[in-house]
Amino acid sequence: MVEALCCNISVWSSLPNSFWIKRHTTVSMLPTFSELKTMLQLPPPLSQSSKRDLASNPFNVTLTIEGTVTIKNSKEMMLPYMHQQRGNYLPARTMQTKLSNPVELELLKQFKVGVESSTYKVEFEIDSDFGFPGAITVTNKYDKEIFLGDFSIEGVVDIVCNSWVQPEKIHPEERIFFTNKAYLPCYTPAGLKELRKEELRLLRGNGKGVRKRCERVYDYDVYNDLGNPDKGRENMRPILGTTEYPSPRRCRTGRPPSITDKKCESCVNSSGETYVPRDEVFEGTRKKALDVEMLKGTTRNLIPFIRTCITKCGDFKQLSDVQQIYKRKHVHRMKPEKVASMRWSLLMNMSRIKSNVEEHFKFNAPRIINGASGWCMKDEELGRQALAGINPLSIKRLKAFPPLSDLDHSIYGPQKSALKEEHIISHLDGMSVQEVFEALHYLLAQAIAEKKLFILDYHDVYIPFLKGMNVQEDRKAYATRTIFFLTQLGTLKPIAIELSLSEGESSKQVLTPPLDATSHWLWQIAKAHVCSNDAGVHQLVHHWLRTHACMEPFIIATHRQLSVMHPIFKLLKPHLKHTLQINALAREALINEGGIIESIFSPGKYSTQIISAAYKDWRFDMEALPADLIRRGVAEPDPTQPHGLRLLIEDYPYANDGLLMWFALENLVRTYVNYYYRDGNMVESDNELQAWYSEVINVGHADHANASWWWTLSTPSDLTSILTTFIWVVSVQHAAVNFGQYPLGGSCYPKKGIRSTKEFMDDPEGYLLSCLPNLFETTKFLAVVDILSQHSPDEEYIGQRKDLSEWAGEPEIVQAFYKFSMDVKRIEKEIEKRNKDSKRRNRCGAGIPPYDLLIASSDPGVTCRGVPNSITI
């Protein structure tokens, strides 16, 4: 008995906290107790009487261990019947699992109305050779689910639960909660190995049946839930995740098939909601905040909806009308001391009251409106947005002129660009007319060679779907290419826009910066189409696909294959929160048939096909920021630079700030990985880790399973690259493309094309306005992006970890997290400094908003800054 107890405790010698063993009958004073006291900072040694008690009966010893459990209160706990919870106390290192005597906790006796949670005392009786505690199993005897916060045992063993436990009659399996100590699978104490496997088995489920709201099962399915074939053929959408339409996999719900198409999943009924594992569901502050914003969005749309119904169209009559949907800087306020004197003139003040009420329902003016750019986006603002806007991921260096298409000529025909040298040559700075005539081709080649030309190329994204898109009511789309010239000030100047239809070369037209009134208005309409293309690609590809959808399989696989005890699970845990829930909501209302995306973006019902087509070119290895910048030709490897990378556009705010965040994150992950994995053998022999990565590739991204670009997982360096890229995408990259949507977001969809008709010539401003969505469609778009740009009051931002106690015995890890936190704070200061640097014209200047999107911290609400740990909205 003495040897067993000493062996079990010695593994925890680095723990700094106390471990108080309460005497129940007789308690031993073993020869190693003084050593144990030093290691665990125990209270004073046992008395002489206790020693005599042990000597009289050394082998029949029972101990009582004290602890506390925190439980979240709910209204159901006030019901007038008795509920009980039973807990078992498990050892960590015995060869077989040992159990303490069960403990029954009567919650109602200590329940306090009006408090968020309650803490209860518990006592476990164990044998003296029990060993060190490793886990607790829990059975819920309530009729309702309960939320367990955490267990704390004698101040030494902490078990963070933060999970819903279902009633035994619904889920008879005992819930298992492990101590906070991290273990690689090969180092797991023998007494916990089977429990570790059992917990993962329960999380995987059996892949059958309809998932219920109370379950915790993580599984995969294809996107067969975006259409609604039961409403009619026009409401059908392709199933994403097939040979024809590849896609990442989503979380499986198991809902029954639709009536008319057995391959498609039935829609969520009005009283239900899409299944996500129980612990992923929004609760508390986050749910309340989202509900409030959704209600606010509805009320803001009320007046525009009524006006649209009355006028039958709701179109804007003049450009100044657009400003009326935004709040004025100053609102009329009636001073209290003047209220009495104004009673006699109540009728005179009714208009002022009405005005204030209307102001309440208006939107805050976005930065793009507040700035000097005005409502019609100026040329320099179009270029700045490509570098510091909500979509900084599309801009590429122009490597060949005219631009080339990668579309299959046998399917789409020859896609020769209509852009000619004469369209752009006169806009290249510092080149005289004489030079143009003398060396036209040479000058263009020189601009390309000097890496001065860049492009937003949305030709191949839209061409395959343009015919169908333009058949839709009130839609008119072009596939656009926009050429930019990098000026000496470091800004991008648009010098040509190509607008293409799918009917062939004759349907292409090129517009250049205006020289007269007619070309001025045509140029404005062309830029509206560029913004429309940009907004669609941003929302469908860079935002939804690359962050939300492509990261979902990683999250599912992490829960299915990595135990909560696994150090990699512990590293990733804050980066997994809320994504499955927000993706489920997106499938219900955003990317589904008739959803927000289809109704307010040009692609309409072809959105799902554009997502799938873009996924064919998706590569996880290229989601790493340095690789992405090099792929787009906006950066080159350069060992003389601080990060080994030279930006071709020196003032590129997303890349400038992003590289600071990327390398700080990479340093953290490398330190963490190298602490647990000394060499490649440890990586390759970790069965949970290998199963995790294999499942991500072969199941979660099955349509890319045979791709050669996946990183191998053989070394700590491989693992560092994989983890850094995942964390980067769900935190920093998602923040860059999400939280500026309202302040910086672009337009919805144009309704008309580029035509010099009599209607256009008579009233070009009216023609431009008639191209754009009406009042209700515009405010609907604003309401949605306002919600999507919000930070919840309970947001957790990158650099903040609330679980550092889990590494209390591993100071190297705690130090690494602390260093990363300090790095993030220094980056914030550096970004603020850059935003005040007048040489950086893309983030500083008159009417130019600062680039705050990658500043990690933020207040709640729409702030245009803040980098949450995970995809939370």
C-alpha cells in the first residue's frame, strides 16, 4: 500500500497547490509524507495520535476527500420535486479504473434564486490506495438537463466541465470529466485509457438517426439541406459534396429526407432549429445579444418596407436620398427645462418628435460614407478598399497582358480579353505621349516587369454562371476585370475596367477613367459592377467558404478524434467555440434557397454553384498568410526582410498587420508543439493526432482527399504549420473579412447594364440609381451586415486565455502564452502607430479611416476592430 500510494502521487510532484486529505477513520502517516508535503505544499503533518491509529490498523484505511462543484442555475431547478446528481471519483494511475463511493447531491436544498450559479460541497470516500484522482463520472437524476461548471477537489484537482449533462432517462451513459492535466495518448495513466476511448466513442455517435437537440454527437454530412424541393423545382439547389459539386462536409443533423427528393434533407420546421451538438448552442449573454440585434434589424426595416409597399418600388430618386437612411450627426433633443414652455406649441413640435423617432430607426453612417469618398466611391477609394477594405484577399499582381482565362475553352469557348495596350498606357505615371507612340509595347512590358500593375480579376468566377444570373428578375451582372496602377504614393489607381458577358468576345467592353460627362457616369456604373462582383466573391468565397465552411471539418474532427486530455485539443479549444452554431444558422437563413445571400447578391440562386467552383481551387496549405501573399504575387521571399518576405505594395494594411499576427502566432504554436513532441517519431506514433488529420482530409474534405498539396504529418514542423494555419484562419483572417462588413461593406447588386440609351442620356443620375437596389433591399442588406459585424459582450479575443491553470505544472507553456499575449498587445500599439503615419496613404489621411480590423481587442458592438479566438458570427 505504501509503495502504491507514493508512486501514484509522485507523478504530480510539480503541482504547486495544496492537497488536503481529511481523516475519516484512521489515516496513515507514511514515511514519505514530509516529502509529499514539500511537493504539494500540504498542511502540517498528522498528529502522533493519528500515527498510533494507523499503526493499530494499517491496512484498513478509509479517506474522505472534500471538493466543490459549481452548477449553473436555471428556472427548472425551482420545480417542487427532488433531483439528485451522483458523482464518482476516479484515480489516475492505477492499472484498472477505481471508483469512490457515489455521492448524491441535493441541489434544491442550497438553491438560491437570482444568482447565476451555485457552488456545492461534496465529499468522496476512497480507499487509502486509491491513487491520484483523474476523472469524475456524473449521472443526472433530474428530469431536466443541468449545466456543470467545474469540480475542484481539495484545491489540487480541478476539473473544468462547462457542459450540459442530460437526464439519465434520456442518456443513461455516465458523463466523464477528466482533470485538467494534458496527456499524450501514450502517456495516459492506465486507469484512464479506456475512459478516454469511451468518451471519444460517445462523441462520434453511430452515424444513424435524427440528431436530437440534447445530444453531443459530432458527425459529417454533405450540404444537401440548402434547397427546398418540396416547394417546387425552382427551389431546388445542388447537393454540395458530390463529384459534380465538391464541397467541405458539414455537421450531420440526420433530419428526414424531403418528400419530393430523397437525396435532400427536409427543411427545419418553423418550431425547430438545426441540430448542433448541445455544448455548441448559443446560450446566455451571446444569445440575448444576437436576439436583440435581430430585433433591431427588423424594426429598422419596418419604415423602408412600408415606404416600398406604398410607392410600389421604393427606388431612390436622387443620390442624396441614400444619405437619408443613415443617422445625422446631430439629433434634435428637447431640454427638460423647456418642456413646460413648449406645451402650448405641441403641434409645432410634432414634426421634431417624428424626426427623432425616425432617427432612432436609422443606421449609423458607415465609415465609407462618413469619409471623404462620399456615396459614389471615388477611384482612389476603390483601390484603397482592395488593400484595406473588407476584401483584401482578391488583389493580385498582373503578370501577363492581356489577362488570361483558365476556363476550359472546350466548354466556355475562347475567353480572350478585350483589354488593349491603348486602354491603359496613357494612365501610367511619368510616361509622355511621345513615349507612348515610340514604345507602346515596351512601356507596358516595363510596367509589368517593375511590378506596378495589379488586378481584381472576377472573370472566371462569374462567366460560367452569367447567363443564368442575368435571367433572374431585376439582375444584371458582368464578369469584371479591373486593372490598377501602383502610384508613387503607394496607392492603387484604377485605370481600366473590363465588363464581360458570356456570349463571346463581342459582348466585352472596356471602360477607362472619364474624360467627359458621359464617360463619368458610365465609369460610375462600371465601378458599381466591380463592387458587386467584389462583394459576391468576398461573401461567398473568402468569407463563407474559406473560413466558415472549410474550417468546419477541422472542428468536427477535433471533437471526434482528439480527447479533451490531448494537449493539441487543449491548444485548439478556444478556437472551436460557436462556429458550428453560426454555420448552422447560416444554412437556415443566409446561404440557403431564398436566404439573405441569394436575395441581396448578384449570383442569386447560383451562389451555391459559385461556392463549389471556388472550392475546386481551395488549398489548405495556401491559407497560410505568407503562402497566400506569394501565390497572389503581392509578396516575394526575401531573407533580408524581418519576416523573410517583401511586400510589392509596401502600404498594404491587411498584409502589413497580418504578418505581425501570423509570426507571433506561429512562434506560440511552435513553442507549444516542441514542448510535447520532441521528434517526428512522437508525432507519427500519436494515434489520436494521426486519426484527426486523416479524418480531416479523407472525410471532412473528401473531395480533396487525393490532392498532393496536403502537408504530411510527420514532424513537429508539419504539425506547427497545420495548427498555425487553422488558428490563423478562424481568428485573424476571419476577423479581417467579417468585422468590417457594416463599416466598410460594398453594394448589393446592380439591376441594369452599361448602355448609352436615351434613358441614360436624359438622366444619368436617375439611371445609375435605377441600377441599384431599392430602399427596402438596401436597408435589409445593411441590417444583416450590421448583425454580422457585431461583437458579443462575452467575446474572447486572441491573446486572451482563461484556462492557463490547466498548465499550472508546466511553466514553459504558461510563459509561451504570456509572451504571445504581450506580443499581441505590442502589435496593437504598432497598428495604432501605423494608422497615424501620414506616409501610409491607405490608412491615414483626410477622410481615410484607420485600418483597425487586426487590432485584437474590442468593445462589444460594431467597432471595426477585434480578433476573436474563433468564428463566432
